[in-house]
Amino acid sequence: MERRLGLDSSNSGKPPSSAGYKKKPRPLNLREKTDKKAGGQAGHEGKNLRQVANPDKVVDYCPCVCASCGAALDLDHATGHRKRQTFELPKPHPVEVTEPRASRCQCPCCGAETEAAFPAGVTAPAQYGPHIAALVVYLQHWHFIPEDRLAELMGEVFGVELSAATIATRAQRKAEEWTGLAAHMGAQVKQAAVKHLDETGYRLAGLLHWLHVASTWLLTFYRTSRKRGAMWEGVEGMVVHDFWRPYFTRAGVAHALCNAHHLRELKALSDIEQEPWAGAMYRFLRHACHAANLARQRHERLNPAFLVWLQARYDRILVHGVAFHEGQPPLETLAHKRRGRTRRRTGHNLLVRLHGHKDEGLRFLTNPAVPFTNNQAERDMRMMKLKQKISGCFRAQTGAQTFAILRTVLSTARKQGWNILDTLSQPSAVLVRNLRTT
């Protein structure tokens, strides 16, 4: 009970929102205080508003009379000026309606009539254009504006009256158009040398389903499944994950573990249960991470002798941890639970994991392409949690699949440096041609 009460987002997997509105006397994260001042650091390129060389409109102001003698003045008497610039959005105006007309022409020779064809994409007597569809999908699936509020926004700002059903249809059509593109991005993630994996639950028609993410720093791929253990076939290379055991059932892949999870668990053991080995391991992992980051900045590998010393230090801390737990009295076990293996403390279980998966936990030291944490997948997965906070759940499988496809392409577009609105207006073939994988 004391352990449960002492857990928060800094020493467990609990989200920061679980702390509520109570005061937080200490930071609920693993970042340590430095001597740097708050704000931009020296050498940081600022992003403040600056004047442009060619403004869209220039308005000249001149004094009407001379301040000294009262004589009349105008622009012809100007000898110089000072300038200031105001950046403003144009006032929104009602949507522009274009009426294509397909004329019929009668041949002067034979008298037959020939009718012109409408432009490509114009298929209905009245329809919305591609820019409206792109804006609707952008606001709903990139900024997560709910359908009813989005319909209200489009009506008040642009004079476009949309129903919630029309908005959902636009997103579904775009997802159908991007199905092949999303599958191509998934295939590229499979072939990547290092990819990050994670999963999270969501409600679909009241039932628990799972969203899986596989990503790199340039690509993102989402997929949905009814079962959490539905593994993605064909994955190769290195996978970074949070020590969910079914990942180890994959054949032909190497593994790397997220050390951010280890740091949180070690912090709980050190702060709450006062286990001395946990503090030593916590400091070791942070120092090892710092050394690996310095080596990456220099585009070098760690010195082999230094690497051997780090691994020996790791082993010594584990030995001290095992000795600590062997000296503890055994845990009391309820009578109906005395079968099977002997119950171990939380810290003892972590020791067994760190010892049994030493290579996976220290992979960031031996492979410069492997990061210290699985934060890439955590960041990519955060969008589903934001979607859940706003909308709650999905009503049908179509909605969940639409979300997965659209977020696959939009998240990848942001990583590629593409403009999101332009991406929504581009053909899939153009996006495939511009896609970078390394």
C-alpha cells in the first residue's frame, strides 16, 4: 500500500494527469536541474516577428501642416520616412462558387451535336472542392476538432454548411485514397534498420481494441487489431520496445529495451523502498546515456576499454542488488497462493530482468543507431490518447481504420517536413516519389 501511494508519473507508468490539481513540490519527470537559465540559450536562432522586404500593401502617412510655421504639407514635400509593419489575416469571406458549363455545339457540316466533358473530379450537380475537403480532414484528424464543432467553424468562418455525416465521409474517402500509400509506408518501416514499437488500448463500440504503432524518425505506421498480441508479420532488423514479452516471440529480429521505463522503476525503488542498488543503477544508466550521446555527437563509437568498464560496473551493481535481496526476509504468501515459484519483491523482479536482458538493455552503448529510450513510439502513440480524451472512442471499425490510415500519412508527412495541407491535396504517387526513408 505504501508503494502504491508513492507512485506517480516520475517513478511509474502513471500519466501526469493522474496527479490531479494538487501542488507538485518536485518535478514529475526524470530531467535533472541544470545551471542554464530558462528560455533560449546563447546561439539559439530566434523566431520572433520580423519585417519583410516586400510588404503586400504600403500606406503613406504625412503631416498636414508644418509644426513650426503651420504651412500646408503633402507627400511631395517628403524627405524620408520611418516604417512599421502589421501582420494581419484577411477577413474570411463566403466560399467561392464556380459553375463549370459543358456546352453543346452543333456541327455546321453534318448538323450533329457534340457536348463538352466536365473537368476531372466534377461529377455531381453540386459538390465541395478539394481544398474544402483537405481543410476539413486537416482540422479533424490533425487538430482533433470534433465533427459538430468543425461544422460550426466552417459555417461561421467560411460560410460552408457541412453536416457531421459529410465531414465523416470526406475523411473516409481520403483514407480509401491513401490505403495503398499507408501500406507502402508500413513496408518501409518493416525494412528500416531500427524501428520503435508500442501499443495502446481504445474502445470500439464499447469493446477493447488495440492500436499498434511502428515508427522511425522519418516514418510512422499505425494498425488496429482486436487482440493486443496480434503480431505484425515480416518485421526485420532491430526493434525497440518496452519489454512486453510477446515481442520476444518474433523470429529474426534483435531487441533493444526502453531505459526510460527502467529509470522510472529504479526511481520508485530508490525513493519509496530505499533500495541502495537502485540509486546506483539509476546513476549508472544516466551516465552511460550521457557518454553514448557524446560519442554520437562526435560520430564515433565508445572506446572498447571504456565499454568493458561500463559493462563491469553494470554487473557489479546487479551483484550488490542480488545480495541485498537475498538478505531480506521472505515475503508472506497467502495460503491459497503458496503453489508455484517463490514470490519475489518488485526490485528483485527488476534485477532478474536487467540481468537476463543485459544485452538488450545496453544496446544503446554498442549500436549508435539505437537510442536510449523508446520515446519515438511513445510520442507517436500520444495522438491516440489525445483523440480518446476529446472523442472518447470509435463507434465502428471504419472510424478506427480511417484514423489509423490518415494518421499514418499525416504523421509521416510532418516527419518528412511536408506541409500538412499541401499533403492532403497531393496525389499519392507524388507523395510516394518524395518519400525519404533514411
